[in-house]
Amino acid sequence: MTSLTPAKDILPPPTERSTVLGWMKKNLFGSIGDTILTFVAGGLLLWLIFAIVNWILTKAQWAAVTDNLQLYMKGQYPASEDWRLWLLMFLLALIVGMAWGIFLKRAEAVGWVLLIIPVVLAVWLITLHRESWWRFLVVDILAMLGYFLGKRYPKKLARPTYILLLLYMPLVILVVRGFGENGFMKLVGTNLWGGLLLSLLLAVFGIVFSFPIGVLLALGRQSKMPALKTLSVIYIELIRGVPLITLLFMGQLMLPFFLPAGITIDRVIRAVVAIIMFAAAYMAENVRGGLQSIPKGQYEAADVIGLSGWQKMVFIILPQALRAVIPVLVGQFIGLFKDTSLVALVGLLDLLGIARGILANPSYIGRQLEVFAFIAMIYWVFSYGMSYASGRLETTLGVGER
Amino acid sequence: MSNESSTKSGSVKTGEPIIKCEEVHKWYGNFHVLRGVNMDVHKGEVVVVFGPSGSGKSTFIRCINRLEEHQKGRIIVDGIELSHDVRNIAAIRKEVGMVFQQFNLFPHLTVMQNITLGPIYVRKWNKDKAEEIAMQLLERVGIPEQAQKYPGQLSGGQQQRVAIARALAMQPKIMLFDEPTSALDPEMIKEVLEVMEELAESGMTMIVVTHEMGFARAVADTMYFFDEGQIVESGTPEEVFMNPQEDRTKLFLSQILQH
Ligand SMILES: Nc1ncnc2c1ncn2[C@@H]1O[C@H](COP(=O)(O)OP(=O)(O)O)[C@@H](O)[C@H]1O
Ligand SMILES: [Mg+2]
């Protein structure tokens, strides 16, 4: 009997029955020391949560925040042109929804959290008696519509989604900035851009442009051509030796001296260029780390099948090198997003700049804590979102590897 | 093994050799790795190179496709002399395939993509043709069912067979093998050697660095014993195994044939 069915001898691994109590006993109250620590830490945590909630609900005065929501979100951007920003939001919701449906396929907990955020915001606006609350619900509806369309027609919609994603950035600039003196989509100067809108634009453009430049610099630094190599090294080391704020000041104050009279460059563009230049140098060093982690055998195997230098980089080396440094790069993207707040110091009215402006208003004297807690939360939400997305990206890309 | 007089793979050692190495020297800094290597390989010939570790075997065969540069002497492959001319290097790489000890498959690409990358981007075939030929090669090396997997999902023996298929997909005239079975678990060595034996019988010109003496006995036309950057002895497997002339060869053979 036994010889006929040897499979029966294979035992399943012993299962530990895990109950909440069991888990607590093992992890929280394993020994006397553990028990004491659990009580002390737990007590501190409870006290902290209570103190914060108490402050938010009873002590804090939120007028400095709620009176100026428009300013925090978009600075002085004229209210008559708000619809342009909402249009971009709607389009983004649709694209993200479609991409989610096509590529992730499952709704997932995060999806629900993402959908709940606009609902919470809408409810909040209703309590503040703002009329624009329904727009957040449109965002949700479009996101869900996109999701179901993407899930239903993944093949047909994949290409349009890619194209929309690519076109979205130029479209943002076109729509936010506008054209013509007046009428439909009239020009809105960058001096009126502000708040979260400006912070996000600075961050997104900083990331999108510094990334390829950083990759090229990293390749330049590895290059066998001495001139290219020297230039890359000089650039990287020069920039890394200077704080971002110095670059921003140089862009705002010194650049005009070097330009011929009559030519002026937009202040926002000057800031964005400084951010890109700064981030590219760090990006280059991170990418270089990835390049160095690729074994020599990969280069040789690519050489042996006759790939050219560029083909070798694009098909073999970079995909592996970049994948290896995703966590580092995303960390840098998050840092870059937060660093955009430095433009407030050269007079731009990004999220932090607006906050400082509002606090300068005598009617909000002493409301620093509320204002800074509010913008800190906004920075946190976006930074955590990026961090989470990067974790997902790693697991998705890691499939079938090694 | 019946026709001892002619070569096993049926090649005829007349006319211009397809690989010609004359007095090849190479240094790493002050270290003289290759000290005047001479070797002619004819079309269809199967050459086995063996010798102690560090004797320069890898360095030598890597000079043949210019993964390493020689500094003195001449190497002529398929009528093209290896020099600093980049076009010559590109031309030779199209004709010479190579299989490494560590497989060196591209871990981020599927087996199919590993094999078709070269044909599509270097040979400029269209994707359908490249994939069709890749499938034929996978069948030839015995793993057609693994086409859509990633290298990390395969055993060592399977990976090395994919590496052979990847090299063959470029339709090379010459194949170089640098200790192709040394990184494999014993039970997988045979499956790789069988593929190589079939390749040898099909008339491929091969230079194989290996210590698999059974393989050498079965398919090699000529064996070269390397020591300290020089060819100490060469001959047919029968000559080298039965009647080695040099003491160093005898000593080395006695060491590796013990087990
Ligand atoms: N890139 C290199 N730089 C310096 N020395 C090297 C390099 N590659 C190999 N060598 C040395 O050259 C000698 C021959 O190496 P190799 O050709 O790999 O020998 P084998 O393949 O016969 O074991 C060894 O002593 C090795 O240490
Ligand atoms: Mg070797």
C-alpha cells in the first residue's frame, strides 16, 4: 500500500493557528519586559492621538485654511478660468482610470481609497457651503468610467491611453497657460500660477526632464570618450557641491545679468530649469549606481550577439540598471517634490509661498500651526502616494525575475 | 571512432583555415598571458582546448571575437584580420557565436526575446521570421516549451541550452565555448554536451574550452594543451590521450582523468 502511494508520506507544513489573542500574546506580551514596553508605548500613542484629535477638533481655528482654499490650490489663478483646471483634472481621472483598468485589472483596496478621497473632499466642501463640491464627484465618476472601459476593452484602449499619457503634459501647459489676449482660453501669466498647482507643475516637470538628462549624464560619466566623460564629471560634481537654493537664487538674480538686454525669461521657467539642473546631477549618480550593479557578462553577451553600443544600453543594460534603482529614484522624486517648496524663498507662490503669504495677513496672526499642518498633510499625501506606487511598480516589474 | 585517419566531423584540413592565429601575444599590465599562440582551424573542425586554470585559455578564445585585444601577432577570422577597425569587429561578431561558462542570459527578457534580439536588431530580420527560427532552435536544443519563460525560471542546463540557441540564432560560421559545463550540476552536464555533440556532427566549426574528456574523445578533431600562455602540445584525441609527448601534458591528464 504505502509503496503505491508514496505521495501520502509527504506532510504538509505544520500550521500555526493565528488568532488575534495568540498574536498579541506572542508579539506584545511575550515577556515581562515586552509587556512593560507595550504598555508604555501604547499609552504614549493613545495620549498622542488624543492630543492631536483634541487640537484639531476643539483648539485649532481653521479659518486661515478654509477661507483660502482657492489660494492653496491654485494661487491667484483667475476664478473665471477655473474650468480649465477642472477639465484637466477630469481628463486625468479618466486616463488614470483607463490605465488602471487596462494594466492593473483589479480594483484593489488602494483604488477604493483613491475613490473615497474625492468623496471626503466633496463632503467637506458641502459643510463649508461651497458650490464646487459636485466636481469631485465627477472626478470619481470619470475615474470609474475609465476603469470599466479599460477593463472591458483593454486591447483597443491600450494605445490611446499611452498616447493620452504622453500628450497630457504638453496639454497641461497649453490649457493652464492658454493663448490669446482674451476670450476663450485667454493667456494666464505664470505670475498668477500658484499654490499646489505650481508645486505639482514644478515637481512633474522637474522629474520628467531631469530623469532623461540624468541617465545621459550617467552614461556620459561611464563613457570611454574622455571629453564627454570629463564634461559629465565636472557637471555632476559642480552641481552636487551647491545647495539647490543657491541655484534658485542664481537663476532669479544673476541670470538677467548674463542675458542680452530686452530678453527676459519667465521666473517660473528659471526656477524649473534650476530644479531640473540640480536633480539631474543626483539622478545621474543614482543611475550610475544601477549601471555598476550590472555584471560584466551582460555587456559581453550583448557584444557577442553584435548589438551596437546604443542597442546594448537601451535593450540590455539600462532596463536592468533602472529597475535596480527604482526605490532610490522614487526616493529622489519625493525629495524633489518637497524641495520645490524652496522656490517660496525666491518669491514664487507655490504651496509654501502661498502659506507664508496668508500668514502675513494680520487677520490670521498666530495661525501658523494650522496652516503648516494643513500644507504638511498635502505634501505627505502626495509623497506617500509616490512611495506606495513605487512599491507596486517594483512588484509588478519583478515578476519572473531571477 | 572507426575512421581514425580522417577527421571525426568530416572536415578536410586543406585550403585556407577559417581561423588563423599567428604568434599571438597578450599582456595584462606586465603579466604575459599569451606567449606566442599559433593555431589554424579549418571549416567544420572541432577544436578542444584544455589546460590548467589560469593558463590563458579564456583569454585566447576571447581574443578570437575581440572581447579581448591581442597586442602582437595576427588573428584572421573568415578572411578578416582583427584590428582596431570597428567595422571589422562588427563583421566578425556576426560570424562568431559564443557561449559562456555563466550563461549570461538577459534576465529581464524571456527566452524567446533573448534569442530573437540579435536576429531582429543586428541581422534585421522581421519579428515573425526571427521567432520562427528561434522556435526551431529551441526544438533543436530540446526546450521548445520554455519559450515564454524568463531565464531565472529555468535550470542551469536549460539556461545553457538557451544560450547555445541564442548564439546559433545569429547563424554564425564559428562557435566558441568557454567551459560551457563548468557551472552546471553534474546531472545537467550531459544534456548540454549532447546538444554540443549534435552541433559538432552537423559540421559547425567549434573551439571548445573544456575538461570534459569524454566529449573531447567523441567529437574533437584536434586537441590543444595550454600551459602558461602557450600551446604545449596538440594532436588528435588519440595522440593526446594515448601517447602524450610532454611531461606537463601527462601530469595534467593524469590529474583530470583520475576521477
Ligand atoms: N582582466 C584581467 N586583468 C588582469 N589579469 C587577468 C585578467 N583576466 C585574466 N587575467 C589573468 O590572466 C591569466 C589567464 O586567465 P584566463 O585566460 O582566464 O585563464 P583560464 O581560462 O585558462 O583559466 C590568469 O592568471 C588571470 O588571473
Ligand atoms: Mg577560463
